[in-house]
Amino acid sequence: MIEKVTKTVDTLNQAAGLKRAENRAKWVSYLFCFPAVSLMFIILLVPIFVAGVLSFTDYSLGNPDLNWLGSKNYEVIFGRSSYQKMIWATVTYVVVVVPISIGLGLGAAMLINSVGRIGELYKTIYFLPVMAALLAMALVWDLALHPTVGIVNQTLRLGCGTWIEGLFSFGWLPWVDGAQSWYSTSCADEFPLWIGDRDYAMPTICFIGIWQAFGFNMVLYLAGLTGVPRELYHAAAIDGVTNTWDQFRLVTWPMLGPTTIFVVTITSINSFKVFDTVEALTWGGPAKSTYVMMYAIFEKAVKENLVGFGSAITIVFLFFVLLITFTQRFLVEKRVHYS
Amino acid sequence: MASVTIQNIDKSFGTVKVLNGVSIDIEDGEFIVLVGPSGCGKSTLLRIIAGLENQNSGSIKIGNNIVDNLHASLRDIAMVFQSYALYPHLSVAENISVPLRMRRLNFLQRFPIIGRFIPGSKAAKASIKKDVDEVTEMLGIEELLHRKPGQLSGGQRQRVAVGRAMVRHPQAFLMDEPLSNLDAERRVHMRAEIAELHRRLESTFIYVTHDQAEAMTMADRVAVMMDGDLLQVDTPRNVYANPVDIRVAEFIGSPKINILSAQSNDTGDVNVGDMVLAGVKSAAKNSKIQVGVRPEAVTLEPKNSAGIPCHIVHHENLGSEAYFHVELNSGERVISRMDASAIDQFSTGHDASVMLHSNNVLLFDNDGQRIVTHNEVVM
């Protein structure tokens, strides 16, 4: 009888011991996670939360007073015309730079893939702008685009009155009046101020953005192209595909789907973040035509010490970026991974 | 349906020669299997026939047309690839319809939305659907039509690949190791299925494999290739029983044929060790030769009986039959294939005698070429 009882107690003790060990193991596992999780909170999530809270206040650095403004900052962003211009400028930049830099990147990648050894040379040349610091390159562009001494306008001026003007005024096309063309009128009058002109500033900033981004997209697409099985092209040839367009439609483009999603997401986010060129060349002007969000955040929160208002723009910015990420994650990604 | 004539095909990749003047006449409706170890050039030859690769010299004729300068799509052949090469973004039905879409719809009709409004596209699409349905029904894959290749098993993908090849009734089917990605059980099953398909379609099949079992079981004729040379084209039975080259003899047959060194004397009698092969006369007299004996033509006899003394190194019981690995005094190894009941009498570690059945012996000279043999009937 006593033996039996001791045995039962032993088993109970054993069970309790196991339970305790299990609890301890669980506790230890949390302990191991703690440094990583706490760091993630402190340096990633808490700042976003703080920015979110500050965006409802008029907080500025060094100012002890802090007033709760409610949604007033947001009303200003979506109500006042200069901030509507900001959103418009940012969206313009993204809508122009993303498709063109991706299209050029894909085209360059396919061309490089189809030529032999000389492709390596092209690869290096196209990748050069990606390797250079954009801020430094922006300064170079600043000199090149200078209205009077810049190499761009000087070169354009050299062509005036020669066959080059004849060629680029497109007067040789029967339906074009050469004298009214952009090139001829500029020769007669003067060439644009580029970054100093409201109509030319945004396209110029976009051009520099494309120049800088497409080499990176090209490299990503080159990597994607190496993953397309050769046998699919052979199967397509036997199935009756004779021209390059059908081959692209049937094999290359679908097989590059995952690459494209990645490239679109990365390029969109990078385009939303455009700052260096604007800060170096236009400071958001002329007439707010290049007043992009990242520059607005910098101007308000850092230059003018309006941290509360800057936070509100940051939150709007974050919203756009998250929108892109979630679209990629939930809507498109499912349709391009085939297995 | 057409004959395929391969004339003197040469092919090199850089300095590496992969095909040396290969010629084969393939008859209309024939099932020919190109077999050989990997790297022998068989896949390259198939790709040259398909038009995916250009030969350095020589010519390919399909039916009465010389196709050397024709693009793959214009040769009217279909191909099943080792990896199946299905388009992963298209459903089974779309995959099978690709060859028809490319041929029956014009450039504009193939466009996603605009295509619908181009005259004639509706009728063409209906005819494509009808043909696709016919093929899927024949292959028993109707219930898979809307799945993507990623959702199919290996065997199902294989069928879809065959369906895509069948759908436009090509002159010839080219198959590049289509079964090698399947598991062993499935492979045996698909072997019979493809042979049956060939009988039903009565079309020309050119099939590449490194698996001699596939070659022997499916082919009307087997073409054995090695190091870019075509060694022998013959029926499976002749390739096995009557190989012209020692490499063919060694490649075909499992377990491998036994090769023993031997000596012929001036009357043509052949000595293997101390034993004279009764009734075999070699045309090559007074020379060192090689004797090939299939394992089933080798039997073991009790120790000290007539024959070559040997030691049983290992035996394998396969249920219905058994393989005995024996070592002769000369150090040469021989495999004997006997009824499983022989295990009662002979087992690993014991001594025995080896008997070679003279009427099944093949003689080769030292370069591996077959020597004419005169078998005399021994009573």
C-alpha cells in the first residue's frame, strides 16, 4: 500500500518536474528573443508610433510647449495648394520614373543577354550611375544644365543653323512645320533654363532619376533572365513561335513575373524617396514644381523645426509606401508565382 | 507521318566533336530509339533533327523535304522534353493549345483583348478547343484542364507534354528522355503507355534514352551510339544477340555481358584459359581475342567437373532467378544467371566450375570488332 502511494507521488513529482522544465524552456526562449525584439521596437516601431502621435501636435524641437491640434496638420496637407502640389509632384515623379526606368532596364537586359562578350562592357557602363553617389552626380548635372555655360545648352546652341537643326526640327516630315518646332524656336529665342524653369524642372529631375535607376533595374532583370529555362524557348520554337515578340509574350515576360514585381516595388519606393537631386538642384522650386514629399519633410521638420507638421507628412508618406508594399504582397504576388 | 532520313551528320562544339558522320534511315511509322551512355551525342542528334541546333555538315530529310534550312517550327515535328518544358503560367488546356494557337490564329488574333474582335478568330478558337478536347480525352486528363503545371504530378505533366506534342498531328515525334524524371514504377507504366500510343497514332517516333531497358522494350529498331559514332541500328533482339561491336555488347544487357580474354590457334579453335570452346571456330587464327558470353549462357557445375574452376565470390537472389559472381583462377570475374533453385547447390564462399555455352559465345578481336564465328553443332 505504502509502496503504491510512494510510486504515485513519484510519478506526480516527475510530471511536475517535466512541467517545470517545459515552462523554463519556454521562458528561456523568450529571453533569447528579447534583445532582437526589443531592438526592433526601439529603433523601428516606436519612432513610427512617436511620429504618429507628434503629427497631431505642433511640437518643435527645444520648445517646451506642446499643443494638441487634432487633425489640423492633415487638413493643411490635403487642403492647402502648396501641399497638394507636393503630392502631385511626388506622384508625377513616381509615375514617370517607374515605368520608363523599368522599361529601359528590361530592354537593356534583353539586349545585353542576346549579345555575346561585349554585353559585359554595356553592363558596366549602364551600371556606372548606380555606383556613383547621387548627390555628387546631381552637382555634375547642375553644372551641365547651367543655362549659359552648361554643356547641354552649349551643345544645343552649336547645332543651330546647321543640318542638326534641320534634322531635329523635323521639318523634313511633310506634316511638320520646321520653323515652329521646339528646336528652331529655341534657336531663335533661347534654350530652356532647365532646372530654373517651372515647366522643365520636373521633367529634368525625372530624367536624372531614370538615368540613375535604370542600370539597377537592368541588373535585376539580367539576374531574372538567367533563371528562364532554355528548354522553354526550345519548346516555344517547336510550338511555332517564330518572332521575338511571340517569344517574349509566351516565355520571357511571364517567367520574369516575380522579378518584375520586385523591381516595381523597389523602384516605386525609391522614387517616393527622391530627395538628393531636389536638394542639390532645385530646393523644391521653381514655384513648388519639384516640391516632393521627402524634401518637404526635410524642409519642415529640419530646416523650419516644425517637427509636428513634418511628422504628419511622414505619416502620409508612410501610407503611400505601405500601400505599394501591400499591393505587391497580396494582390500581385500570387499571380506570378506559378508553383 | 513521314520517314526521316539522316545523312552523314557531323557536329562539333568548338574543338569537341560530338557526332561523326551519323546516318540513319527511319521508316514511316517506325519507333526508333537512340540509346547510349550520357555524352554520346544522342540528344544532340535529336536536337539537330528538331532544328534547335545546326549540324556542321550532312543533311536531314523529313518525308521528301530537306529541312536543313528550316526553322524548328516549320519542320512539322513535335518534341517532348526531359523537363517537359510546360509553360508554368498557362493552364493544361492553354499549354496544349499553344501549338494550334500559333498556327491557326494570326498575329492580331493572338492579342489578349483585341484578338476577340478580329474576324475569323471565333471559328478558329472553336476548332482549337475541339482538337484540344479530343487529345485530353484520349490521354485521360480531362479533369486537369484548368490546373497549372505546378499543381500536377510528374506523370500528369508528362501526359500534358505528350498532349501538346500530339495535338497538331505532326510528321514525327521526337522524345528526349521523357521518362527520366519519373519514379521507377511510373516509368515502367509509361513505357507501355507510350508504346501503345505509338501503335494508335501510327506515327514516326524518335526516342532518346540512356536506359537500355526502355530501348529494348519499346523500339522497333534500336540505334546504339557511343562517342559520337553510330555503332549499330537493328531490332532489339539482334542488338542483344548479335552485336557488331564489343561496346554494343557491353552496353546492352543487364547484368553486363562477361568478357574473357582468349587465344585462337591456327585451326581456329578458341582457348579460354585451359578450356577449349567446343564447336567454336574463329575466323581470326593465331591471335589474342576476346570472348563475350551473356550471363544466361554461363552455368555453374559442381567442383571438379568439366569447365573452368572458379570461386563463388557473391550471389544475389532475385526470387525467380539468381546471379552468381565468380572469380576464375586468372583473376577474371564472371557473372552467371541461373534459376533461383541453384542457390541450394551453389553459394557464396564455395568453389565450383564454370561452363560456357558455346553456341551463345560472341568473339571479338582486340579492337572490339566482331569476328566471324563458325558454330558447329555439338551433340
